[in-house]
Amino acid sequence: MILYLKTQKMQELWMYDSIFDLWNDEKKKLNRSNKIVHPKPREIWYIKIWVNVWRELFGKSWFFRPVLVVSIIGNMYFCIPLTTKWRNTEYYIKIHSVVFNRNSFVVISQWRIFDSQRFFARMGILSKQEFRYIKKLLRLKYFPEDS
């Protein structure tokens, strides 16, 4: 039994290493790309992001994950990943997605900065009201005023 578990774990690690290798090849292509895009705040885009570690969200198929663009910092973009799977935490905020025609959630605990080279396709735009609400939650959670 122990030998089986060790062998199974080794196979899982090898498979995961292979997936990392695929993603590294894809990142090399992204790095050589000359594509120029200019996402704007409130827009929902598919970006190229795939294998991450532990609890980080990543793309499911062909390296893609939808994100909400929150702000622009030079050629970098402050974004929040979207998901259609809800979890009962304060970090999953329901939005009325025009992209998926079903419940979607921004996962504010997973906010990140992305380079413009990762942006693949514009999917839609979030309402001004929902966008203001999400920005307010981000400020309260991560950038509270000093007391």
C-alpha cells in the first residue's frame, strides 16, 4: 500500500511538472509576442494564465482565465480573476456577468498585476455600479485608511 501511494504521488508530481513545462513554453511565446492591447478599467478580458501554486486561481483550458481590469499602472494592469464557482467567503463577490450568462464572481483575494502581453480577448464590460462597489470593497479590505 505504501509503495502504491508513493508511486501514485510520484506520477502526480511528474504530471504536474509536465504541465508546468507546457505553461513555461507558453510563457516564452508570450514574452516574444509584440501584441499591443490597451484594456480599460471595468472591462472583462480573457488573459493567459495557467498553472499556479496551491490555492491561486488559474485558467482551466488552454491557459485562459477571465479577469476584471480594475486599474492601469503603466503597461501593467491591476486585475481580479472571475469564476463561476461560488464559495461561502467574504472574498467572492457576485456580479451580473454579461459574459457568461450565469452567476459569476470576482475573487477579490486573488487580485494581481498583469502585463499587457497576457491579454487575449475582450469579453465585455461591468456596470459602473458594480465596478464602484467592487472598488469600494477592495479599498476597505486591502487599503484601509490609517487609524
